[in-house]
Amino acid sequence: MISTAKLSDTLEFAGMTLKNRFVLPPMVTQKGGLDGSVTDEILEHYEAIAKGQVGLIIVEATAISWEHRIMKKNICIHNDEAIPGLTELASRIKAHGAKAFIQLVHAGPKNFSGGELVGPSPVRIKDGSLPRELSVTEIHEIKAQFVAAAKRAKAAGFDGVEVHAAHFYLLSAFMSPYANQRTDDYGGSVENRLRFAVEVVKAIREELGDYPIIYRMNCLENVIGGIDIEEAVQAARIIEEAGVDMLHISGIVDHLYRPEELSIFSPESPPDIMNGYPYDCWAPAAAKIREHVNVPVIGVGMVRDATLAERIMDEDLCDLLAVGRGILADPNFAEKVLSGKGDTILPWDDSMET
Ligand SMILES: Cc1cc2nc3c(=O)[nH]c(=O)nc-3n(C[C@H](O)[C@H](O)[C@H](O)COP(=O)(O)O)c2cc1C
């Protein structure tokens, strides 16, 4: 267990020093080029945030496969042509003292780019489509795509990668007992549902040695038969054992699979694990998982002001705190909290969520 930290504390992790405990969680900007490239708008977006003193910036979900990108303006890391643009991006972030990670994603069943929907099993999603079940051969091909993408991230100068295994994208769907109904080695027990993710992590390790890996996972899915906190703890231990350097705990409130029939909690009836924190705040769940692992854990969700940010750290819920929409509203969020000027943070306006 790591002792209580303040937001201004440094953190030694995977051979590097983070200058404070603020994290920018990955957030797709939809500002990529239609060819998947890094645009000037993207460079400016991340540079502004890096100037705001965030210690660790995790660049938005970046597609490891062109067909399986999340959306049309998704930045991509699917071939070597992506490397120069990503090199510029990593260097703009690092110029301001932040560590630069990049999130690697395969959209799987949650693909808004027009590409084929694929997943562990043909479980119907809310618009009525049925993802196609992936074969074991395809699983191995995708694993190789994750490794190739991680190699490109390293070549571009990123300090590490985050494997996206949350929010019902591909690896998350495999982990979900709801979405994964396979009867082969990749379905059934929690170990089997984690097998794909474990293979991805180990394959990156094998290829890139001690190159840092963060793993983003769900602690809860708002769907009957979905992952619960007890299973998330088991999953976290399995994935830690596979060799990740840090865990990033998120969850699913608005799920992909027929929400009107299957939701199990709501703002009026939040899950116990939120424990008096705002609805959609996963930091208490991060705390629960953190009791069972030795790697640092990132908490996230609904932090919009200095008071909640400091409360989460004072109550020792996590090692690092990710602030998403709060930083979109005010790129100087971290700098203002760290300098005691939290009362000048520009507020997030919920109407910004379209
Ligand atoms: C515009 C937007 C884009 C997002 N894109 C991603 C993404 O690319 N990858 C991911 O794992 N989560 C994504 N998320 C979720 C955020 O990383 C974060 O977990 C969530 O916004 C909760 O934190 P917050 O309340 O501080 O914003 C996105 C959220 C928003 C608002």
C-alpha cells in the first residue's frame, strides 16, 4: 500500500518521475484528420493542457486498426506513416514537463466509423446490430496489432502506452460476462475472459521489455450480468500479474447493450461503491481495487473542482487523479489547484456534452 499522497507530490513509477498526481485521462477530440493523422488542432489542444501542469497526459484513444477505429476523425497508429505526426505530438507534450502516454484502442463492437462491428460474441447492441464473433486466429492478429502499435508509440517518443480495456470497446467486451458468451478459452471464467488482454500485455512486454503499460478497465458495468466490483478486483490482480505498471479504473454508466431493459443503477439509485461520491465518480471503486494490488492506481470521474480533487487524495482513494471534462473546460485546472487558486477554475458546462 502506498501512503497518502498530496496532488503536488511526485510519483516514481516505471523508471520515471511524474511531477504531480494530476492525469489527463484519454478523451477523443474528434479533431484527427480523416486519414487518421494528427492535426494542428490536436497539437494545440494537448500543448495547452501540458502547459497547465498536468503530470501525466494520456492521449486519446488511438486506433490500432483502420477498419476498427472508433470514429472517422479518430487518430490512428495503425501503420508507420502515423509515426511522424505522433512524434510531434509526444514532443509538444513533453516540452512542458508532462509525461506522454497514448491510449491504444480496437473499437470492437463500439465502432462509429462505419467499420465492421466485431466482438467476443454476437450480443445485440442498442441500435439492433449484431457484432460478429471473432475467431481465435483473428484474436491473435489483433494482439499483433496492439504490439505493432505499442512499438510505434515508443518510436514516436511516448513514455508509455495505455491499453484501452474499458467502456465496451474490444478488450472490455471480452472481459464482460454480459458481452462475452464464448465457450472456448476466451470465455467463461474471469481468467478466460481476461485471456485476450493478458496476451496483449504479455506480448507488448515480450517485444518492448520494460516499456511502461497502463491498463484501463471497468470496475462496474451498468447491465444485469455485467462485471461487478468483486470480479473487477480479480481482473485487476490477473492483469497486474501479467505485468502492467499501473491501473486506471473507470466504469460504465451508459452501456452499449439495450440500456432501457437492463440498467441496474441510476443517479437516483447509485451503486453502493460510489459511497456518497458524485454519481459516475469511480475513485471509491479505484480504492477498493487498490487494496488488492501493488501497482499505482488512477481514480477518475466527475472531479470538477479543487475540493473534490483534494478530498479524494486526503481520503487516500487512489495514487493519481484523472480530471477529464474539468480540464477540457479549463486547461489550467491542475496549475490552479496546485497554486491554491482553485476558486478561479473555469467551470465545466454540462451543455458542452453533445
Ligand atoms: C469527450 C470525451 C471523450 C472521451 N474519450 C475517451 C477515450 O478516448 N478513451 C477513454 O478511455 N475514455 C474516454 N472518455 C472518458 C474519460 O476518459 C473520463 O473517464 C470521463 O470523462 C470521466 O472523467 P471526468 O468526469 O473527469 O470527465 C471520454 C470522455 C469525454 C467527455
